[in-house]
Amino acid sequence: MSNYNFHTLKNVKDVAKKFGYTVRKNDNELELYPKGQRGDKSYYTDDYGDAICTVRAMAQYNFKQAIEDEINSEELASALCEWFKAHGDSWKDALYNAWYTGSYGSTFATNNVSSVLQKFRNGNGHEVVAKIK
């Protein structure tokens, strides 16, 4: 029995949208997959909590794979992963906005993420972020 029974289909769809995933419901089963990649990358479940956790985990895994070739610092990779976890599919826009305004939000005000990302910006951050798909 799942501890996530309080989630609704709307919750699942909101999280999926945030991380660039699509949800299809067929009877009691949910199909989750990255937008435009239905088939081999589909995941099936009948548990909303499992769906939410799986979308987050798959999106974070895919993000780590995407930055692997571009980022050679573990500290920077960790900061970018935290940023992605907070902002999902709109992480680039949110990062560019933070770089432009200097405001990383209250979530990152008390940790090292904002200073690592600011140093990244001051280096070659814009060029590297543009390469990450």
C-alpha cells in the first residue's frame, strides 16, 4: 500500500508538466513518458504517488545525463541538479532570470547553490547552459 494515496491525477499531471513529461490514463493505469518519446521510455503504474516519484526520478536522471558531458565539477553539477529539481523543465529560463536579477529565491538563499551558480555565470555559464539539451 502506498503512502501517497492523497495524490490526485491533477497532482500527477502538474508534476509531469513541470518536468517535461506526458501522462496518459487508461482505465486505472497511468502511462508516463518524456514528451514526444512514447514507447520504449514509457513507464506504467496504477499508483499516483509512484507516478510522481518516478517522473521526478526519471527527469533528474535524464538531466544528470544531459549535463555529464558539459560539467566537470561535482559541486557545479550538484548545484545544477538542485536547481533543476526546484524548477523542472523551465530550469534554464529560471537560471537566466536569476543571473540577470541576482535573485535566486528564498529556497537557495541559505545554501551554497546560489554562489556556485553565480560563479558559473561569471565564467562561461551562458555558453555551457546553451549547449545542454
